[in-house]
Amino acid sequence: MSSTADFASAQADLTAVPSAPPSRRLLALLADLLILAFVGVISVWQLGLRLLDDYSDIPELALAWVFLVAVPVAIVAIVVIDAARIGQTPGMAAIGIRSIHDGSRRRVVPSGDPRVPESGIPALWRDVRILRLAAQMLALVVVVALIRWMFHNLISSMDEVGLPKDFDFVEKPYGVAVRDAFGLGVRDPVWKALVVGLQNTIVASVVGIFIATMVGVFVGIARLSSNWLVAKGASLFVESFRNIPPLVVIVFFGFALFTYGPLPQFTATNPPWQGKFFGSDSNWIIISKDRWGIPSLASESHVGLFWLLVLAAAIIAVAVWRWRTQHNNATGDPHHRVLWSVGVFAAIVVVCFVVLGGPYSWSWPAVSESGRRVAGGFSTNSGYMALTLGLGLYTASFVAEIIRGSILAVPKGQTEAATSVALKPGQRYRHVVLPQAQRIAIPPYISECANLIKNTSLGIVVAYPDLTLIVITAWGINFPAPQLLLIHMVVYLVINLIVSGLLNVYNRSIQLRER
């Protein structure tokens, strides 16, 4: 393979360039051998370290063979390839000589001589692409080694204190009553308690995200209002909640609103406040310091078939949405996608509900015979209310700033164009400003959703039995902490990845596509 130096030698007379003395060639050879010897010593040392310590697991052996084979082979390959490509090894570059063809034979000459042409291609050990690849490989090896060291240290420590390393403990009785988990007994296994905690975490996350989104959008738009009182009130809300730690907000709602608030007690002698429908004995809400109750749906029969039909209705609604979009693109007529899709979906669901004889019925909240709990409907405790309300309003202050900044990022000409065609302020926001602002707002909004989900772990301060409280309680009654913490981290990771994935899919669907 001809090098750039060979090509350049055809354009210049290199016979006058004196050859490098043998001593410099010997020094270059010794430098290359020193590099190879240094790498070889490290490789043998790494392999011997693992063999002497009796490591026999696959990750350690794989890492040892990386040091023993992969790294030396890579170094030798670089030396050989550079010698063929540019006539210069790392040792020759350090001494300042190069192998070059002068037109009749190949000689080793000083690379600092101005008559010796420079190579047009970099050496592999100075090539940016090779260095990037090597850095990535080195980082991977370091990370694997660090994880392996931490894992080995954990296993050794667990062996020293006699902790089990398996997950068989999830089948053992949990042994502790969980607040408002009426279907969970103290003799039920640990995994059932973890499922209850997971359900509570998901419920708190969903409701908290809903509160944060609704309040945040409203407050973010209100901050841009021309009404002085509305704008200043929205600014006060944002600056108040945004600069207080979420833990303090949750504790404030838990104690100021519930524990020491004006709400009535819930005891057999002091019943809660019950809001009844006019002319009816059914309650639409029950409010107390400790728990609230609202109506809910109770399953009757054919529930599985009903939800299959609801799924089919959703698929038909999506098809109707696409049909109205194509009709609008072809004819220019108003698409009315939302009205058509929602109308078709609602009509199919109502017809299926009637034909199946009512798979669900209303369940109204009522005070139980003991006078200590809510029977029927959907009931929740003060911890859940304090957590979701506190986190929802705290996160809403950040969402409001995201919305405000996104609206301000929309070019002013868009609003002026909407005004020029006589759109009202509400129509400008709905049809022009907000659709463009959401393309800017969704990425930071995803981060706020992730923060809210992680902050649900703060529910422990108001005794809300989410996954964190279940894990810490199990930890406190001598179940193995490493496995519990691993389950805890993996669950939060999976929840956040699912939420982020769904929002990223929506974000990609609303982005503009160049044609």
C-alpha cells in the first residue's frame, strides 16, 4: 500500500536527505518495545490478580481477557498499521524519524528535515476517530469494572452479616397492617404489600400530574394576562410554591388542612360532613380530617366484554379521526375531528353499555355501621390528599413557567396574524398560540412529570402507604434491604421510562415535518 510520503517523494529529490543513524533507529525500536512491555505487564498483572483471587465468574474472566488479549492486540495493530500507512511508529515519532521511499529504495530519515514531506493522514494513535473509539471502550471497561467491584463488595458484605442474596423473602408474611389496604392482611406475603404500594404510587402520580397540568396551564396563561390583578396573583402563586421545598408543602397540607384544620373528625361519636343530593339520601361526598369519599363505579357483569368493546370503539374513533383529516386535506372542508371521533366513541360505548345490561353501577359513599370508615364509593385518606395536592400545586408552579416561556417563544407575528383575521383572544390561544407552544413545552414538561413521580416517595411524611413506605417498613422488620432497594429503584425507573416514552411519542407526533 503506497503512502502519502511515497507519492510526495515523486515530486521531490529525497536522495540528498541523510539517513538517520542506527542509534536513533535502535532508540525508536526500544521505545516501541517499552510501550508493548508496559501494556503486557498491566495485562498479565490484571489476569494474575483475578486468578490468584480465585475469581471464576464470567464478568471477571471476560474483563481479564480484555486486558490480556484485546488491549495488547490493539496496541500491536496500531504500531504495525502505522508503520505500513505512514512509515512511522509511535516510537519513531518520539525519536523524530520516519521510513520513506526516496524513489529507489526505502530509507529511515529524520522527520524534522524540511525536505521530508509530512504525511497527509494522521497516525492512528493521533486520529480523532480512533481516540474517540478508544475513549468509549476505556469508559465501558472502567464502568464494568466499577460495577463489578461494587457488586463484589456488596456480596462480600452480605455474606459477612449473613443476609440472604435471593428474593425468597417476598413469599414470607409481611406482618404489618397497611393503612386503608382492606384487602391486605398481616399474613399476606411481602409481594402483595409491594403491589399495594405500587398501586398507591401510580394513583398518586396520575392524579398529581393531572392537577399539575391543569393548574399549571391556567396559571401560565394567567401570568401573561393584561389584567393586573390576575397576572400578579398568578405570579404570587408561582413564586410562592416554586421557592418552597416540596416536603414542606406536603407537610403543610397534611397538618394545616387535615390534622389541625377546620374539617370535622371521623369517629363513631363525631360523624364527618356528608353532602347529599337534593331530595335523596345518597351522598355525593364525605369530608373529614382523616378521609374523604366520593361516588365510584362498581362492576356488575360482562365487564371484560365491555372493555373489549370499548377498545374496539377507540380503534374506530381513531379511524374516524384519520378519515376526517384526509377529508379536510382533500376538500378543504372543516374536519371537526374531535366532534366526530368523540361522538362516535361515546355513541358506541353507550350502546354497548345498554345492550350488556349495565356492566357498571354507581356506588355511593356512606358512613359504615361502625361509624369509623367509608362504605361504598371511592374513599381515600388524608395522606393521599396532602401528597397529591401538595405535589400537584408545587409542580404546577414549574409547569406554569414552562407554559409561559413556551407562549412567549411563539413568534409575535403569529398572534398578529391571528388578530388580523378577527380571531378572539380565546380562539388565538386555542388555534394558533397553544398548538405551537406545546411543541416547545413538551420536553421540559416530561422532566417535571418524572420529578413528580419520584417525589411521591415523600408521602412517607404524611403516612401515605406508597411503595417507599412499604419498602422502608419491610426493611425495618429485618427483610433484606439490598433486594428491597433494588425493587424500589427498578419500579420507579420503569414507571418513569413508560411515562417518558408515551410523552416522547406524543412529542414526535406534533413536531413539524419538512417536505
